[in-house]
Amino acid sequence: MLQKCRHGVQGATLINERPDCLNVQFGRSFYPRGTGRIFAAMQPHRLTPLAVQLAAWVGLWVVVFLILGDGAYAWGRWLRRSFPLLVGIAAVVTINHLLLLPSLYFRGHRLWFVLGGGALVLGISLLLQYGLMPDRAFPLDFGRGDRPRARGLATLRFLLPLATSFLGSSLIEVTRYAFYQEKRAIQAQREQVTTELKFLKSQVNPHFLFNTLNNIYTLTLLKDEQAPGSLLQLSGMLRYMLYEAEAATVPLRREIAYIRDFVQLQALKDSRGQNVRVDLDESRPDLPIAPLLLIPFVENAFKHSHLEGPLGFIDVQLRTTAREIVLLVNNSLPTGPVTADRQGGIGLDNVRKRLALLYPERHTLAIERTATTHTVTLKLQLP
């Protein structure tokens, strides 16, 4: 017993015996597995594409018969001659649209489609010539009477309008299908990029969050006056990450504020002070930039610089022009083995992916590493 799928399509009913059903029923016609959803999306109104095809091809041959025939002078005789052939054209277009194209062509059975189309056109031609059309009933006069002498040539005269309608309607539908497939592919690619960006952007450093909360907790126990301000800074950073960073771009001032808060909260770990220099150009605060794009480089510097050592340092510089943002992060590297913080954060590989997606051909990322220093230079070209 057939059951409806739970994921329906507007203007169609998806039916199959299995949950992964892909067949689509439009009235009495069934679209093949694998193309049903595509045809359903292509046809929000059931008969619109078919009605357009029928109107186009029947209308085309009505005009041809009117111009080349005698419809302008004898309407009754012209209509009697033309009507059966126009019905045959409509039948060819309808059967091709509802049966041959979805059941054969779009399922990859191209040879069977050609054979089926040829049989359809030839069958209706023979039916018109020897079954439905009375003698001398072709809409056009050939001279020396209306009917050619040879029977083969008599049948051939019906093949022209029928075959033209079949081939033309097939070409239009295949072209429309190809355009729709291309549109779906572009849309799928955009959705994939959006999903990947959200995933990369969501990888916030939880270790930084836990350490900061522990540091603020320690300040509250000591009744340090920095505790309320630090908690307010952390709240603002979380609000920025969870809400404001959902936008495609943010003003540069928000990214700068986030970096400053991050550096100040990191300083809570060491009451003796840290050798950290931050020089951020705020002369163009409204320049657009992708959110959370710069902070991974600063996080990476704090993670690997080993500031507790006597030679540890971090230098963060940001320069801007009307069309460019340049970030320079230079930090020390420990000379001996240390316990690395390997938890959380957005790795540089993920940052490269985000840059490739957000600033294709509009960024340069240079990383230089020596025995004692690590330097990152990022240049973003703005539109």
C-alpha cells in the first residue's frame, strides 16, 4: 500500500512504498525516481509549463496554416482540415512532456527516448493519414489536388508539423531543465559555503572562556575591584560572538574592541604584567570586515608565545587605508619544551579556509617562523 511521504512538495504529492520516495504524481502522471523533486520544484503550478508548450506549438502551426492555407477565405473548410492535425500536435507535445521526457530522457534512457518519440510521431501520422483525416483534408494545398500521389509522401506531410513540435518541445524542456539544474547547483554551493562559514565561525576557544571565568572568580574571592569590569568585558565578548558575529560583516571597531577585551582578560592570568604591545589603528572604524577573522591570530600568539618566560613577548599591530586592512602579529617562541595549550580555538588552517571563502583573490597571508619568533602578516583588500 502506497503511503505519502512526510516531506511533501508544493503542487505535487510524493508517493512511494519506501521513506526515501522520489516519485512525484501530477494528476495521473508519475515522474521518475531521482527527478521527481526537481520537476516538482520546477513546476509550482502543475500545468503551466505544459500549457505554455501547447499554446506555443499549436499556435505556431495555426499561424502557418492560416498564412499558407485558405483559412482567411473559407473558415469552415480550413477548420475541418486543420483541427485533427492540431489535436495530433497537442497529443505529441502532451505525451512527450508527461511521459517520454520524465520517464526516459531524464532517467538516462536516451536511445529509448528517441525510439519512443519516433514511434509516437510516426504512429500519430499514420493515424491521421488513414484513420482520422478524410481524403483531401491536409490544411495546405500542394497543387493538382490536395493529396500527393504517393502514399509515402502523403504520410510524410503529417510528419513535418508533428516532428517539429516533438523536437522543439523536447529542446525547450531539456534547456529549461538544464538551467534549473544549474540554478540548484549554484544554490547548493552557496548553502554549503554558508554552512561551512558558520561552522568555522562557531569554533570559539572554550579554554579561554574557562580560564577567564576562573580568573574572574579568583578576583571576586579577593574582592578585587577589577572583577566587575572584567565580567562586563567577558559579557560583551560573548554577546559579540553569539549575536553580532552572525552578520556577514561588522564595523572594524567591533573587531578592534573584541581584540582589546581579549588581551585585557588574558592579562588577568599574571598579576606581574605581560610583555604585550597592542597598536590598533582606529582612524577608520566603519570599514567592513568579516567578524572574528582577526582574533585567531591573536589567540595563536598567546597560545605559543610563552609569556611567562623572560624573553616572551607579543606585538599586535593593525593598519588601515580606505581599501585595505593589514594585521601584523609577532610573538616569541619558547627556546625549550613547554606544556602547550592545545584545547579550543580556531586553527590557522580553518582561518585559511575562511579567508578563501570570504576574500577570494583579495587577501594575502604570510607566515614567517624562526627559531625564536613567529610572524603573521595578513592583508585584506576591501571592495
